[in-house]
Amino acid sequence: MTVGVVAAGVSGLLSLPVQAQDVPANVVFLVDNSEAMQDYPQYLPEVFTPGYYPTPTNPARGDLGGEGSAGLAINTGCSDPALVSAMSWFDQNSTDPAKNGSIVYDSDSDLQSPFFDPNRFYFSRGRRLAWNVKEGPWTINGSDFEGPLNSMGDTLTACYAGVGWDTTDYPYGAGGSLSSLINECMTCLATKGWWRGPIVTSNTSPSQAGPWQEIGQPPPPPEAFRKWILRGRVLNVRPPKFVVARKVLKDVIRMAPGVRMGVATFGEDHGWFDPALLIEPLRPSCDDSIPAINETQLNRPRLTQVVNRVDFRNNERSTGEALFSLGGYFSSQRTDNQWANWFTQPLNPGWGWPGAWNGGTYDDPYTGMSGASWGMASNEWLKPPATDPVTGRYLSGQPWEEGTPGGRRSVCAETQRNAVIVVTDGTPRSDNTVPITEMMDILEANGATHHDGSPLTFDPANPETNTHVGGVNYCDRFVKRDEYPLVEYFTKQDCDYTDYNWPTGLAVTNKNFMDDVAFFLSHTDLRGDMAGSQTVRTHVIGYGDSSPMLQSIALAGRGNFYRSRNATELREALLQALNVIRPLAGSTP
């Protein structure tokens, strides 16, 4: 709550009609751009019928059962009864477009390719479309997630490109005689629209191999090493997650009434703290939002275009760090230096916590990276734009609102509702570089309470032995298994996960800080230049994931959690979240 002269001065800037009427809510869509969003919602099947596949003695390198430059040809093809049954969700001969994939899933003319052309063939692995950064042959090139896609127009070209045009291991003989593997591939693509190909081994040609294990990242699943070639029709029936999420979000943006909208993603590597990339700040400006949204200035086509430009290649899922930086965007930093007053170093958090000068943690057990300097840069929480000295990439730094009165500020009026809707496919990881000790100090000083009315407490001393550190962790409130008559709940320790997740805190029941961030944003007045309490609520949509941490983030953020398993449920979740946010505009935040 802001009181006194400052509040009176700000109130004087607003006309009486604005203060008396409802104002549109502010909604930032935070899109998960992690590499996992490239995956299919369900991996392509690895099932097989025992004894069905031929096991010839000393097969040629390009024959069934042989191992050529493209991999080991075992359980390939499209006729194995178990495989055919597992792929029965697709039938190119069906008259139903939902099963034959004849309709392009996303035909947005702003994209550089249709997603997907029903009559072309695409290179895939069992978990995702093949990506040339980590595997070959490939469909997606580098950061070209909006296209153009690499695809082939006929079965012969597709099958030979699928083995790297190696006519030594996979002969193309006189009169058109082909190796048995190429014959199988062409027959499958013609009759089924898909072909399960060889498996990558240590003997596979480098240009045909991958994915390569990254230090500090979980090992790829077995499906990642199986090659497939898919007709576009298959992909139109079951697209990758990023294609589904992108299209659904664009559809919702095109129709969402009465809200200002912005789009952000998880940020690139800035060192320790990775601020969100705010690819489109809230639209339209304040002057074009009150008393009603100016549709021209809202510019929905612009918002959908920036969604198309999202690169789904982030090797972290930094939900909490992104939320913290969006808190800075919604703050009154441009007006009164609020964020800097709170989070300028040194914070002196003590051992086991991020921040200068006496913080730090143990070294990364996977990479050996030192943890002694965890979050210790002098401008860690206020990072300005910079250029990476190694890669030359531009790093946008901490996003702030535009400071022009009446312009594209993050908050236009004291009665406005502010929210972030997170669309993510998994549990946050590599996501704990936030000033948790300072956030908890602010909350304690303001008398923050949990949902049950008990006071929030936090004691950062001796985190490795202190059993009452406190903070925010609601993971034990969610059902893990409900099988009558047994109802089993998650525990707080279930959200203390550390495998392939560094850095983390050291305190039992508070090793991951994403829900602490959401609690801070939803329980703290982020602006000193307006009357009332300008908070930010967090709604979370788990696309195929309902892990307890995602649910804890939503509860801590005074928002809702929604699980979606397909495009229909994802669209419904986004619309439900907007419906929850919009009626609150004009009421007390």
C-alpha cells in the first residue's frame, strides 16, 4: 500500500472517469522455449513382436538386420503387428481428416513452411523431428522453428536422403535395383505414410548420428536414437508440442477480449540469473487501453507474429528466474527505482544461497563448474543489455516497462489486474538464481501469510542443518495417487529434486525457489507510485505435466493450475485462465 504525498500525486494524474471504471487486465504469456518442447506429446513406438523381424546370418550392411552407415537395421519397417497396432491412430487411407492428416495443422502464412505439407516427407527421431544441431538427417535447421523445413517430395529421394545418400552401403544398382532396406522404406512410405528406420549406434556415420549427450543434461531416451521418416499427414495428426502450443496460443490471442497482452519466453544464458526475454511488451499503450482497448493498437497480428518467432532450443527451463524478471517489468523501477532499492547487491545472503558477497554453493557435480560465485555479479538482479563476449549474441537483460506516461507502461491504473500465464511442458530446472533471501525478508517485514493464515517465516542460517528454514513449498498439498480407497499425497521433499538440476538450495523442503518467487509476486506491492497493492498472479498450464512444483507455483502465485494433454485441453486452459483474470479487473488486486 502506498500512502501519503506520493499516492495523492499519482492519483492526480488520473482523470476521475478512469478511476471509477473497470480497466483491462494485463496478461503476459510466458512460453516455455526449452528444447523439450520439440518433443512429440507421445513418443513414436518402439514396440515389436518377438521373433517377427528377420535375423539373417551375416547380412550386408544395407540389408535388413545389417548395420550400415545410417545405423543398425533392427525392427525396422511398417508391418510388425505390434508396431502397426501402436501406430493405428494414423491411417492415410481413412476418410476422416482427424486420422488421415490431410489438413495442414498450422497454415499460418507468416510461417516459412506449412506445418505440415501432407504430401512431403520429413526426417524424425522417435521423440521429435530431427534437429540438425544434434542429429542427422534433419528437418529443423538451427533456430528455424518457423521454417523453412527440410522435406522431400517423393519416396525414393526421402529414403536415400534418410541414409545420407550412401549408395555404397545402400546400393542403387543397374535397372533400379535397391538394397532391401531402401525397398522397405519406399514401400512403407507409399502404403503407410511412415517408416521406422535404423537405430543409431557407436558405429553410425557422424553425419547420420546423434543426439550427442550434453554435459549436465539428462541422457536422451532410447527413442531419440531411432530414425523415422514421416509423411506430413502423420505430423498433422500428432504434431510436436511446440507446434501445438504455438498454434493454440495464436488462436487464443486472436480472440481474447478485453485484455492487454504481451509475450515472453525463458531467457538466454546471461551467466547466473537469466532474465525472461520479453519479446513483446504489453499492448496496447495505456492511452489506447482506457476506456476501451484500441484494437488497431493492440495489433493482434503483431502478437501472433512474435509467437511464431520463438526458438525452442533453451537447454534450461528457468520458470522462476523468468517470473522474477517479469516482476521487475511490472514494478515501478522506471518511476522510483523500486526494484533497485530492493535488489542492489550486496545482499549478503550467507552460505548456501545466491547473492553477493557471502553467498555461494557447492560446485556442479556434473560439469565441475564452481558454485562459489553463485549470483554474485554486482548487477546480477538488474542486468543491463549486453553482448556475449564469446558468441557475439545480443543479450536483452532485465526487461523494464516503458517510462512514458500514457505509453506502453506495464500497469496503467491502480485497479488493474496483472497476471502471468505460464505454458510449460515440465518441471523447472537450472532455475534457482534469484534473490530468495531478500524476497523473504520483504515478505516477512510486510507480514505475509500463507493460505491458512499462518505467518510466512524464513531463517536462512545454516541451511544444511536447519530443519526450519521455512519459505514457500506447497507440494504436500497435491494428490500423487488416487486409487480408492487409497489417496496418496506428494511430500515437500518431492520438490527438493536435484538430479540434473544445478544450482539448488541446501535446505530440506526449500531447495528449489520457483514457488517462492511466485509467492513474492502475488503478495508484494511491486509499485511505489500507485495507491493500492500492485501484485502479479501466476497461472500455470502444464502441457502434459502435472508435477507438484508446477502446482505449487500456481498456488503460491494465487493463480490456478491447469493440466492439458492435447490441443483442445490447452485451448480450454488458456481461455479459463483468461476468464479467471478478466472479471477481477477493476477490483482490488
